[in-house]
Amino acid sequence: MLIQVLLILAALMLFTFFLRQSHTARLQAFKRIGFLLFCVFGVFAVLRPGLMTWLANRVGVGRGTDLLLYMLVVVFAFFSLNTYLRFKDTERRLTKLARAMAIRDAVAPARAFELERDETVDEQDVLAR
């Protein structure tokens, strides 16, 4: 069936596209255009359901609603993969930031001993009062 080939190709293209691309402005533009096209297609499907059934029959699906369901599965996979990659990128950036802050705020061992000793003396003064 034509729809099976189309769905498998769409899934493979999504997978390779997102694994190979970083989150550039160009990729963000493609995402927005794709989302806009999907929304327009959804409105079109609501306004002209007979045409959806005709299109579904052309690609090898029995009903227009089934075609929409198949497309929704592909879109859901797209959003799931996109969300996973964004969280992965955010986690990587947060780790990099935490490491940079740890290095920036690091204290030499001799200085750390002096600071600890000074804090102990200050605590003893407070307790003595």
C-alpha cells in the first residue's frame, strides 16, 4: 500500500533529520512551517471531509479519518522526538553551566583551610557571647 510506504518514509526522515541537525534558526523555521501546514490541513479536513476521504482512497486508506489518524501518529512522533532532543540539549547546557560555576567558585585547598578555620573562630565568638 502507498500509505505504508509514505508513513515509513516519514518516520525515517523525521528520525534522520532530527538526529543530524542541531537546533538552528533554519530548523526552527522548518518546524514552524510544518506545524502551520498541519494546522491548515486539519482545518481543511474539517471543512471538506469528502475530499479527505477521496485523498485517503488515493493513498490506499479506506476513510479520511483513518488518514488523519495516521498523520497524527507521525506528528506525535515528531513532537516526542523534538521534546526529547530539546530536554537533552537543555540538560547538556545546564551541566556545562554548573561545571563552569564550580570551576569559577573553586577555592584552593590552602585557602579553603583558612576560610574554614576563620568560620570556626567566628562561630566560637558568637557562642561565647
